[in-house]
Amino acid sequence: MNWDRFEGNWKQLKGSVRARWGQLTDNDMEQIAGRKDQLIGRIQERYGLAREAAQQQADEWIRTVNMEKQHEEEQHEREHAHTAPR
């Protein structure tokens, strides 16, 4: 998943965002609404970070989400490869 798909998958990603940045409020989450610039701004504000540091955290987080999603997809493929008729 890249940042372009972030907004479209916001409902699924909110829990992960809250787990990573626990100081974000419900209001913050509503304001972010899947927008990268809003996420970075709220991280910056809540954690007292420079914009570059908040950007780096957000980019690292999305890379982690991507790796987890890829791992899940590979696991799913392996499970179904063993059950496919021959």
C-alpha cells in the first residue's frame, strides 16, 4: 500500500495508527481522515516533532504496514496453494 491508497483504506488503518501514535485523539483521527498531510501535522503537534521527523515516522509506519500486508498475502497464497486441486 502506498500513500495514495492510505485514504481509501483509512477505516482499516485507524487501529494501527492509534497503536503507533497513542496520543492522537478521536478528534485527531476524524481530522486526519486518511490524509497523509493531516497525519503528519497531528503527529508533529501531539509529539512536538519537527515536520521532517513526523514525516519520517509516518513513512516508516507505512513501510511496516506494507510489509505486514505483503506477509499476510504471501501466507494466504501458501495456504491456498496446498489446497488447490491438481
